Amino acid sequence: MTKELLTTKTQKYRSFQKSLKQCGLGIFTLVSLCLCVSAVNTNAQIAIKGETIWTMAGDPIKDGVVLIKGGKIEAVGPASTVSIPSNYRVFSAKVVTPGLIDAHTVIGLNGYLNQPHDQMGLDGGGTFQPELRATDAYNAEERLVEVARQYGITTIHTGHQPGALASGQTMIAKTWGKNVDEATIVPTAMIAVTLGSGANAQGRSPGTRAKQASMLRAELIKAQENLTKTEQPKDLKSLIMARVIKREIPLLITAESSQDIFTALRIAKEFNIKIVLDGAADGHLIANEIKASGFPVIVHASMARPGGERANLSLENASKLRAAGIPVALQSGYESYVPKTRIVLFEAAMAAANGLSQRDALASITIDAAKILGIDQRVGSIAVGKDADIAMYDGDPFEFTTHCTGTIINGVVASEVIK
């Protein structure tokens, strides 16, 4: 893989954004002509032959085979040791990977039309609303979910966007299913919190960093006190904040500047709560402190626009944090403009051109993302018994000329190229 090819890949992505903005449905109509949804059910028996299989559970397998049965991985290994039964549907690919994981996005809540009816990621009714459930706003059939799937993305951590001190809950879903119940695998994953200028994007309090920290502390203290009461409050906000204090769910704290990252770490220590750092543009500047905290980082999209609180954003952020021993995953993040999302595969490709090894870049959107999200027992690697989530490519997934030739989710052929 070369920087020249990745530069071209970046140009392709920018073109992708421009096309969606200018053509609206045109790009989706074109994509739908090239891909189809198979009628294969979860009881299907499938064999995938790969010239290289990145299991992410060990070394890559050359000339390998993956067997799928009942929606799960039945077997994986070299072709010389894994025989394909005669009644299995067979796929072939140059490169086979686990289904990709977008560790933080807002698709499903925010849609590609960029119109009020499909922008459900931020409610203007309050500054601190952790009780808002992502599952009540998620649209499993949103077109951006389909687009992500066609690049091999099978699992997303999505929910309420940055823009308020606490904008709501996040969820984890498969990019498959006709409704939220079919898609969801973790209905409440984290609480989305924002520190810095983004915490008052609606122009209301808290307007300063001190006020943000004060309000967050006040809510955490209230939750602590509620747990000591004989009769505990039953309102939705109290119930969800109690789970934070009991360390059942973490706060997903979007903090870009070192100042805000330090505040997040300080509050987490004060209340002994779990957090996941999100964005962390300045992370590479304070890697030792983040490492000492023990908290993971979902790094902002590699190709995010630097400026403001992201003035120190570096394409080497992910590689430097990982080199420091910090658990790292990549994300498509939140975009305020059309098409409302990035493609996490492209972000990993750029990170691979800026310090991450190919394996580490792939891990940041598969097994490492799964571990941070707490779902690595189900997804993130190709191993016997795990969900049959597979992405197939006709070349190196990080190269410009490569295409995703098929995506399998829960043993279902969710998309495949028509030849």
C-alpha cells in the first residue's frame, strides 16, 4: 500500500461526498444496480474461500476457508484442513475479513437527506438528557446504513450526537434488519457527553468549561445520593444515571482538547465511573496521561477537518496512541453536512498510511473496536461460534482499486456484487 494510492482514495471519498450532495438519490440508485440483497436465511450453509483470511484471532490464513452454519462461524482454517460440504453455497474472495465495526457514528438517527424529519441525533429541549434512548430514534432502513453495509461494515455503535452536555444514549446494532428490534444487539451502550465548545452548540448554558464540569458533577452527585435512598426515584433520568454510578454503562465523552480530556479523566476518577474518550484530537500530545488512566479512546475520524478544538489533529493520532499502549478504535463520527457520515474503512486506510500497521489498522475497525464496545465475544474476529459477520474484498481493503464484493451478517448474504 502506498501513500499515493491512499491520497487517491481520499480523493475518491471526497468525490463520494460531493456526489451525494449534488445528486441525492442518484448515488444510491447506482449502487443498488450493482448490489443486491440475497434471500438467504440464517439457516443457510455458506463456504467462503479466501486467498487471504484476516481472522484477527491469529495470523492471517493463506488459501483459507470459512464455513458458516446457523448464522455462526462453523469452522475456519487452511483449505487443506477444512473441507467444503457439497451442499454449501460457495463464495470466493481475494481478501476476507471480519465484518467491520464503526466504533462511533450517528447513522440511523441522522439521515442522508439532511432534513428535519431525518435529523434525530440532537434534541433542542435541554442540555442534559441522558434518558433519551437511541433505540426510539433509530431507523434501520436509513440509506446511510445500507451504504455502510456495502463497504463491509456490519456493526455500528450509533446514537445521539455531540452538541449538548448529555445528548442521550447510544446503542450497538447490526447494519441489517427491517426494524430496530431486528438490528439491535445492545440497546443501551453508553451515554453521549460533550465537553468543550460543542457542549453548548444550541447556544444555551453551559457556556463555559467550568459550568459544564459543574453541571456534570451535580448530576453525578445527585445520582450517588439517589442510590442511598430507601425509596429510589423511578424517573428515566435517575434510572439511567444510577447505572452510570454503578459502573454498568460508561459515559462516552467527546473531548478534543487536552484541557477537556483532563477534565473528563478528573471527573471519572472523582466518581469512580467508567468512561470512553471520544475524538481526542489532542490525544497524541498527552498519551502518557491517557495511558495512566486506563481508559480507551475512539479516535476521531482520521480525515476530520482540523481547526478550533481540533487544531492539533494529527493523521498519526491513532498510531501514536496505540504505540503508547492505549486501546484505540476508529470511527466515522458526526458530520453536520451532507452526506452526514464518513466511511470508517477509508479512515482506517488513512491511519494505515500514517503509522498504523495494516494489521493494527484493521484491528481498529474489527477486534479492537469490539473489545472497547464490550462485544468481542460475538463479533470482531473470525472464530468458531462467533456471529457470521464477514466482509469480502477483491484486493487489499485499504487500496483505492479494491471493492467489497460481498457482506455477510448473521449468516445472511446482506449484499453481493452481481457479475
